[in-house]
Amino acid sequence: MLRRGGLCALPTETVYGLAALARDADAVARVFAAKGRPSDNPLIVHLGDAAGTGEVAEVTAVGARLLAAFAPGPLTVVLPARPGLPPAVTAGLSTVAVRIPDAPLACATLAITGPLVAPSANRSGRPSPTTWQAVLDDLDGHIDAVLQGPQTAVGLESTVVDATGDVPLVLRPGAVTLDALQELFPGARAVDAGAEAARRSPGTRHRHYAPRARVRLVPGATDAEPSPEAAWIGLDAPPPGYALVTVAPDVAGYARALFDFFRRADADGLERIDAQAVPETGLGVALMDRLRRASSGRE
Ligand code: TXA
Ligand code: MG
């Protein structure tokens, strides 16, 4: 189906992606249409093997070291693009984002199709899907198929790293943490929020990850405001009275559960989600990034 230009959602280790042949301009156009995605937001090209990166991108020294250390895995590397991809893939930029996923169904698919674009398989602006059921909630009728794989292991989208310069620049935090990058490159840093982020990372210009319910970021269980119209997610147990509660055992479990929890709260018609803040170290940086995006500009 993919080889004929179809659209198939599939699980990666981060979130479900909506896959289509990266070199098929019509299929790529259908991906943007199915998601309702703004055309100025470029797609990630997924490859089965880091060895193929040179066919779509110019592999910089920084990029080569990052791929050697973290591929396959939840890392996306932004590199100078080579000509040949449909312009819509890169939204007309001179760079291309490349990722080599690790999840078995994604790897098996890539082995028979070659390069695939795969944005998160949600309608634009909605939380990324971590289950195949969530994919269908958003995209049933707009795509050709979904592989019914497991709930995704990480639950947050990949770390996007600009590797066009002398040191890695994190454009979107993820499970490959800044600490891990700094072990390899002491000068690695994250992009400043605001102007620099908007310029370098097109996706951050758009509202993201947001459920319909209003998300309130709260420091701890003492800040809980239980209500039959509200949900709680965090590391600590809240006082009784919430309609829906998830207490995660650790930050990784919180990250894995978050987007599905957002969708359940919406399915239950709840008005508010109280999400407990976590320390901004390791994976906590990515989790707090998603929580802030979900909560911003809504009150
Ligand atoms: O974990 C993931 O990365 C998932 C799975 C399915 O692989 N995919 C994903 O794709 O999250 P998407 O399209 O939802 O997010 C891609 C992000 C966007 O923020 C986009 O702006 C950024 O990567 N991006 C893509 N190409 C870029 C480029 N050339 N320069 C800077 N940012 C780029
Ligand atoms: Mg997305």
C-alpha cells in the first residue's frame, strides 16, 4: 500500500507516525491534507538504517557522531538537504530532518519501502497518538491503514537536534536528553524559547499537544483542586474527588501515559486537567516542555 502511494500509520518507539513514501510528492501532499498540517511545517524523513542518511542529507561531522551514538532511537537530526526530495517534505528549507526509529514494526516497514515521511499521526494541533486507537480517533477516513501495534514505549516525540553547526542544538527536547548529548559534545545546548526557536524550528510556531480540556500545571498535590469535571495526572496521589486520576511511578511512566491521558480526559468530556510539574532534569525537560505547550495560552 505504501509503495503505491498510500498512507499508513505505524508505531515507532516515540509515538505513532503517519507514513508515506518520502519521494512521492502526491503521497506527501496527502499526508499534509490528512493531518490538516500547515505547509510551512516540514516532515521528518525516516530511514531503516543510518547508512542511508547520505542519500537524503549531507552528513555533517556532528551529525555522523550523533547517529553513531543514538541511532536507531528517539533522535531526529537536522542536516543540510540533498536535492531530490519533494519540496513539501522540507517545507522549502535547505535542511532536512532524518530519524532512524528503533521499534520493530517501523523497522520492518522501512526495510521494504525505503525512506518514509512520518509526522505524528494526529490531526494537527492534537496530542500525538501513542496507541493505534488514538490514530483512528483523529484520522479514520483520512488514511488507508494503521498497523495495530503496541502502545508506544517513550510516549513523547523524538529529540530534534540541529546538526548543521559546530555543536548540536536541541530544537525539541525528547528522550535523548541534553545531558546525554553533552557527554558527547560539552557545548551542546537547547535553543532559546522565542525568536530563535521560531526561526530554527518551524514546528514550535504552531500550537501543539493540546487536549480540549484546559491544562493547569500545578507544583504538587497540595495545589490540587478536585472536581468531578477535572482530571489529575502526576507523580503524587491527589486528594479524592477527581473524575480521572493517573499516578505514574516515575517520570518515564508519566511521559508514556501523558498523551493517552489527555485523550481520555477529552473523551470523558472533562473541563480541566491538573498536571503535576516535575523537576526539569533528564526526561523531565521534555515532559515539562509538552506540559507547558498544552497549558499555554488557554487561560
Ligand atoms: O518521534 C517523532 O519524531 C515522531 C515519530 C512518528 O517519528 N514524528 C514526529 O513528527 O513527531 P512531527 O512531524 O510531528 O514533528 C516533526 C518536528 C516538527 O517540530 C518540525 O517542525 C521539525 O520536526 N522539523 C522537521 N524538519 C525540520 C527542519 N528541516 N528543520 C527544523 N525542524 C524540522
Ligand atoms: Mg507532530
